[in-house]
Amino acid sequence: MTNDTLSRPTVHALLSDGTTVCIRPVLPGDHEQLQGLYEDMSAENLRLRFFAASRRSAALAADRACAPPHPGHRTLMAESQGQVIGLAEYEVGDDAASAEMSIAVADRLHHHGVGTLLVEHLVSAARADGITTFTADALSENHEVLRLFADLGLRTARRFEGPEVRCAIELNEDEDDGYLSAVEARGRAADVASLEPLLRPKAVAVVGAGRRPGSVGRALLHHLHEGGFTRRLFAVNPCATSILGVPSHPSVSALPKVPDLAVLAVPAAALPDTAEECGKAGVRALLVVSAGLDSRQAESLLATCRTYGMRLVGPNSLGISNTDPVLSLDATFAADHPRRGTAGVAVQSGGVGIALLDGLSRLGIGVSSFASLGDKYDVSGNDMLQWWESDGRTELALLHLESFGNPRVFSRTARRVTRRMPVLTVDAGRTDAGRRAAASHTAAAATPTMTRQALFTQAGVTATRSVGELLETAVLLHFQPLPTGSRVAIVTNAGGAGVLAADACVEAGLSLPPLTPSAVEALSAVLPDGSTVGNLVDATAAVTEEQLGDCVDLIMRYPGIDAVLLALVPTAVAAATGDDLVRALTSGPAHRALPVAVVRLEQDLPVRLLPTRDGGAIPSYAEPGSAARALAHASRRAAWLSRPAGTVPELPEVDTARARRVAETYLAAHPDGGWLDPRTCAELLTCYGIPQLPWSWAETEDDAVIAAERLRGPDGRVVMKAHWPGQLHKSEQHAVHLDLEGDAQVRAAFRDFETRFADLMTGVVVQPLAARGTELFAGVVQDEVFGPLVLFGLGGTATEVLADQAARLAPLTDHDVHDLITAPRCAPLLFGAHGSGPVDLQGLEQLLLRLSRIAVDLPQLAEADFNPVLATPDAVTVLDARVRLLPRTAQDPYLRRLR
């Protein structure tokens, strides 16, 4: 049981109506306000809370909440603008795993989610304290609190005792998905409500709108005014009564109506005071385009927003836009107004935002809402995803994020949203410049790129490599149906262009299956003489508009194809006959049975739209690679959607409590953390049922001989590994002797280690020589932002040289494990390539699942390195393991709180 009551951080979170509250531990100085909380309650609510309408109960409750902290007692309070509005507490009784819980909420704030939010934070604290059950007593007529308990998402049992109800709430984390889903749903509703004043404001004020042409504030005011903003618009400038025909007032407090949204285009030095003025006036949201804040100004700006409950976009923002005709909000200083449409866009870079707005407008997709997040002090990509999920207008989500505030929440949000609409992003920052120095194979392999790719893959996010590729893919996803697989048919009127398209498809991971004899025969019948009908289909320059249309129609009916790519070039033959090959496509419907894309090498722009007669469009690309990548992204999205959500399997023979004791004991002896010695490492792996090669620890030459005698296998050979604290790579330091036979060789090996590592070595590990098999590598590294990342690939001494690894974020589902095993280039070896027979795939899956479980259970686990892991048809065994622990405490990534 911990006693960190006062050390838990103060956080801010959203109530169900979108207002901001502060959640913090109770301090002795809060007594007067807490007593006031109870004294302001109605007699009826006092009776429901204390089972009697006694004012004396209020004083006693405040005394208990403000008592000096002691193990087993925790109190949390909710504040709004310095006023206490709620309290939640628990007290552990005789059973250390159970605690009595109670809540109180100010009368005026019932039905705003104060109690539920406090209980969620109390649950998180209780779990960290090892508490598995909350109990609470309530009067049977206290329907509000009983409904609160029932709606938490946790298993709740009730026992009626006369007029009272005894509730028991299970806090078991093993059945957490239902609770997380309930927390997500509440958080989503609160988040969307908090964004209403930002993205659907009833009134907007531009603070800092100048009379001088060329100022940012004036440009913003011009865009809002000329863009047709349908609601009230004000300028704030003490030196003008009107700017661009918009009424101007000397200060925010002087405005005739309190704006929901204030756009701040003032110098950085003036931002803290301006934000304070907005907060005091009752403004609900700020858009800050100013840049260049120092740390004091930044801290003051965010603190003011939290104090007054204002959501914040920026600073250093290009602006926001909502094209809904009901309000036509364009608070940006981009050159043009965005076209109304269905794409939601959130970016950190203003330049990228302008490129996307222009591209989406040109390509006819348009924008539903846009947010340039800038330095992203508050509103994030997670917020925008949830807005688009519920706004009823967005069909496509585009993101350009340079950083992630809470990747695990982003992952859960994106998994949900991408089931409803495509979510695309540009994978920014892919170079090794961001790669950290690392001691282990695992840490060296866990590059930022690999971590982000794992996040995107598991969440179903379509990750592109450039803004151009993002737009090229968005066009296909918007205007064409998804393919059902990755099989593409290529049709061309010029063999060279077709070959380029074929190469591009293969390089993008698509397949070009051969056509069946019946399909070849049917196509040959409608194409001109001399055509080559395979895959690709070369219809030659003689093909007519009608023949090309018939060819495409036939392929659409062929069951072995998932998409059609046409590579067309202009020819003198078509010009002479008046045939327009593009018209063969556009005269039909845009949405056919299969997606269609066109490559036209002479095209001036990277991607264009070919309008169809039914009002739709077919995307046309200037480069075969662009079309192929777009089709590949569409294929992967279709595959992700067709796959049911994975589950985290139950694992037998796992002793989490013992593992935690092992970690705590080690860290008590090594407060700064470090690499576990072989014996402690083996004990930790045993807690999770991870198979290890038999071994023995020896500190003397004679002990090594005895161990070797006991461990020798059928071939009589053993392996000896020297060990010392902080040891890195044994092979590189020549700290391994293989193929030792007989006592003499064992003694010689030990003496060699003693000579070379005399001042370092604390002992040796003796193991039998392992059987032949495939050497693999498995590991996990705890990323402080993304959480634990599990890696798997080819092992042995060439691990880093070949870099054949895949990665997924923990906890691993059954799907994640399958993907990990099949993703590396060495995967065919595991499935019996070259006639060797498959390895123990079930054992390999179990190893990865158990490795994932260690990382999830132990926040102290900094990294684990299993290399090599020997895989044979009969077993999977860890031959060498290294684990590093650090003194870390568990953080609840899903606890509702603002950044």
C-alpha cells in the first residue's frame, strides 16, 4: 500500500458539458471550502449522502477528508475556477484489497459528470494501490448514485439491506475493455462538447485586428467577414470603431456579446494578459496565431486556459475552418477559402495545411473542418478525430502530426474512427536523426519510425510518405470503392507504359495474377488483332474507344481481379479516328464493381479527376508509382476492415504478483535500476512461463566443472558465458566459449575468462550446447511516449546488421502476434521453406504474448532482449536473455485528463 496521496499530480479534465475542472488531492487548507460544499447542500441531498440531514455530518466529513495523509486513505477533489464542486475518497479496512468509497457533488452540478469523473480518477489511484474492490453504501432511493455505479463500466454487485444498498465494484484490470470503452464514450462526449465553442461558435472576436493591410489579424478578420460567417463577428482594437466593415471595440470586456471564440493575433508578450481578459469575460475557446512565446508566456497561457476552462488551438496556428453552411467559419490566413466538402484536416505545420487545403479543393473533395494545431498546447489530433466522428459531415480524416501527446489514446480512438472513415496521415520524421543511442539489440532496433509504423498499422491508419502521396491516396479512397484484395489487372494501349505500371504494382506489394483461359478468350474476342492478352493486357494503339470499354467491362466481371489500372497514352491513331480512350471510362459510372485508376504519362499534374457522366470521378495519375501506391493503400485498408478486432488471449501459468515482487526487490537493492543478473532474470522469466535452456551459475572453476557435468547433453558439449554487472553484448566482448568437451576444456575456458575479465567477472553461466534450429530475436522496449514496443525478427550475431525485424505495440492481440511472425523477411524459414518443416509456431506465439504481458504488467521494465531464441519444429527456447529495470511508476494512459 503506497502513501503518495499528496504526490499525485494535479490534472485538468472535461465534464460532460465540455467545461474544464481541476482534479487534485485534498490539502489541509481545503477544510473550509469542503465544509462549505456540504453546508450548501440541500437537506435532502445531505440525507442521501449521510443517511441523515445532519449539519454536524458535514463538519466531520471535511475533517476526515483533510486529515493528515496515511496509508489506505485517499481523497480527490474537483475544482472549477477555484471553487470546490466535488469530493471522492476511499478508506481501506481490514482487507487491504478492499476500500470503502464515497462521493459528494455540489447541488448545482448534478448531472454534469463530476461524480463519474472523480470516481474514474479514484479507480486509477486505487488500482495503483493494489485495491481490487470498492464498496459503497447508499440509500435505495438514491437513484443518481446507484446509476453512477451501474454506468461506470465495471462489474457491480448490489445487496439490499432494508432501506440501504450495499454496492461492491470490482476493479479487476483483467476485464478492462468494457470499462475502457465506457470511459472512452464519456470522454468522447465531453471532448466534442468542449469543441463546440471552437468549431461552432455563436460569436467570434478577432483580438489584434489592425487597420494596416498585411497584418495577420486583419487577414483573419477579412477571411471571416468575406467568407460569409453567418454569426456575430467583432474586432477588438482600441484605436478603431470599425475595421473592414466589422464593428470594433476597445477590449474584450467591452464587447456587447461574450464571444464563444476569441482569435488572438497579438504580440507574444501581450498573450498572457489578453488570455486572462478573455477568461474573465467568459470566452470558451481561444485560437492563438501568435508565435515566439517564451517558457513563461507559454506556461501562463496554458494555465489561464485551464483556470477559465477555455479550449486552445495553437499558438503558432494558421487557423481553423468549418465549412458547414450553417456558419461558414473560415478563421485562417490561407490565401483562399477552402472548398466545402467532406475531408477533416488537422495539421501542425501551417505550410502543410495550406498544401492540403489547396489540393483537396482542386481535387473536388473539399473540407468539412480544418485545424492548424501549431504548437499543440491543448487541442490535438485525438480531439479532431472525435469531432469528425460525430459531426455528421466528415467522410475522410487527414492528419499531419509531428508529435503525439498520448499515442495509446490516439490508437484506441483511431481504431474506432477508421472503422467508419479512412484516416490518413503523413509519417513525418522518418530519418535516423531521431534514433537514440542504445545498448541492447532491442533498443537499437526500436527506431522512432518503427514505433510510429506499429502504431499506424495496429490502428488501421493509412500512413503515407509525403503530402503528395496523401492526396493521391485520398482521391482514390474518396471516389472509388475499396478493392477486396491486392490483385490488379493492367490494361494499356502502349506496351512500355504497361510495363512501367506492372513494375510499380509489384513494388507496391500488389499482385498481377495470370488471367484464366476463358478470360483470355473473352478479351481476345473484343480487342483488335495483335493484342497481347495476359496480365498485362496490351490492347495496342489500334484499340478503339468501344473496344476499350468492352475490355474493362469484361475484367469487371472476372472474379480473380480486385482492381483495374489503365495506362493510356495519346496516339495519332486515336486522334485520326476520333476515339477518346478516356471517354470509354468516363461515359460509364464512376463506381463500378472494382476500383479503377488511370495512368497518363503526359499529364501535367500528379493527380487529376476524370469526371464521369453520373457525377462521380475516376482518379488519373501522372506516374504509375503514384497509382500503384494508392491502390496498395486501399487494398491494405480493405484487409484491415475485413478483419475482426483482435483479442488479448488469456495466458496460463502467469504469476504477476511474484514478478512484481522480483522487480521491487531488485530495485530496492539497486535504486537507480540496471540490468538483471542471470539468476534474477531467469526468475522473472519463470514468472511468465517463458521457456529457457537449462543453465547453472558458477563462481569458481570447480563449480563450473560440476555444472558442466550435470548439464551436458547427448553430445557431451556445453557453453560457458562470462557475466559481470552492466555487461552489454557478450559476443562482441568475446565472453562466450562454445563446444566445450570434458573437464579440461571447461577449466581452460573458465581460466581464460578469469584472466581477461579479472576485475569485472562475477561468475559464469553454464548451459548445454543447444540443438540446431532457426535463431530468432524477440524483445521489448518501453517507450516513454508510446508505451511498450515488442520486436521480433532474425536473431543471432547478425541481428543489427540484417535489421530484419517487425514491431507491434503491447498489449499484443492474437492478430498482432500473427502479423509479427509473418512480417519479417525471414518468415518463410519459420513456415518450412526449403523443406525443413515449420517451427513450433504455437510456441513462438506464446513467447511473444508472454513477453508482451511482462511489459504490460511491469512499468519498471525498460527493455528486454531475448537473443538468440532457438526455434525448432518441437520447441521454442530462449538461449540468452537480458532484462533492464528502471524505477518507474505505472501511468494510466487512459485516465481522462487534458494535456
